[in-house]
Amino acid sequence: MLSIVTTTTTTTVVALGQAAMFGAIGVIVLITLLIAKELLSASENRKATRIGKATSVAIYPLLFAFLAIVAVAVVSAL
């Protein structure tokens, strides 16, 4: 019985660690895409501005994931 509890606890801790790692990677990618979008949209080149607009396809889902991460952190702090 004790080995089942220990195994379950270890699995849960590893899963939470992986979720935190993926969340951090997602935030880094979001920041990078936001910087790229601003730099590309400031360009006078048409191709660069199109690429800047196309980055929104990746930015919006990452933004929703970031908001979910923040919401979970706020709720757990309360």
C-alpha cells in the first residue's frame, strides 16, 4: 500500500514539474513572438508586415494559455 502512495505522489510531482516547464516555455515563446510582431509591423517592407500579421495565428492561443496560467496562480494564491 505504501509503495502505491509513493508512486502516485512521485508521478503527480513529476507531472506538475513538467506542466510548469511547458508553461515557462510557452511564456518565453509568447514574449518572443510579441517582440517579433512589433519589429516586423514597424518595418516598411510589405513582406515583413505580412509576416508580422501572420504571427497573430500563434500569439492568440499562447495568450489564452498565459491568461490561464495567471488565473490558476491567482486562484491558488487566494
